[in-house]
Amino acid sequence: MHIMSKVLKLEELVRELDILRESGKCIVFTNGCFDILHVGHVRYLTAARNKGDVLVVGLNSDESVRIIKGEKRPIVSEDQRAEVIAGLWCVDYVTLFNEPDPLKLIRAVTPNVLVKGADWAEENIIGADFVKAGGGKVERISVVPGTSTSRIIQKIMETYQ
């Protein structure tokens, strides 16, 4: 499969997922900015993929990252972030979303499993109630200590001042 064929608009994604769901596949969903890809992201996405058959990643658009992280972010553009994430073996589909939170996207995708980092309390995970009400489950995955895009940016800044 070509990398960019894994990056779909929401309408295309929903059609693909309907077909996969009809064939009995377990759909896993997670989301994030994934600004500068690091080992924590790769381990997290690999663990998420192991929770089902198909992993869908909701990727915050540049506009949405700026709302969440501030005007200086993202470092990497949404098109490039989408291609990098789609290039990982564990990711089946990537779709961009503009909202600051993924609730609308989660409702459209209707995953069997919703995954977030263990640094999120389940009651604070957006979409958890919706997924559980539909018979799905919420999984929290341990984060790799000391890894974050913000830390990488800070280290770069300190190194090259």
C-alpha cells in the first residue's frame, strides 16, 4: 500500500471502515499532534495497533495544534506529519481534524477501541463515554518517561543557543 493512500479525508475513511467492520475487523482509534516523531510515539502507536486489527490515527491539523500548543507549533506541517505517521507499519489510516478535540472524529469513526496515553485519566479522555456506550472499550497505554516533542525542542534550543 502506498503511504499516501493511507491518508484519507473523513468521508473516505468512514467508507473504508464500514467495509472493514462488516468483515469483522476491530477498529482502534487514537489521536494526537505527533509534531516531531520520537520513540515514545512509535512505541505508543505500536501498542495501540496491538489492541485490534486496524489502527486509525486522528492527526491534529496545523490550526488545531496552534490552538493546543501555541503559535510557534507545529514545527512540522500537517502534510508532512501525516506522511510520516502513515509510513509506520502499525498505522493503517490517518485523517486530519481541525477541532481542538477529537470528539466529532471519534463519533464518525465509531471505534471498537479508543486509545490514549496513561497520562490521561479515563474520565478525562474525550470520547470515552461515547465509545463505551456503543459497546467499545478504552485502553490507556504507558508513556515512555522522558520523551516528548516539547523536551526535544527544549534540548535543541539549549544546544544551539
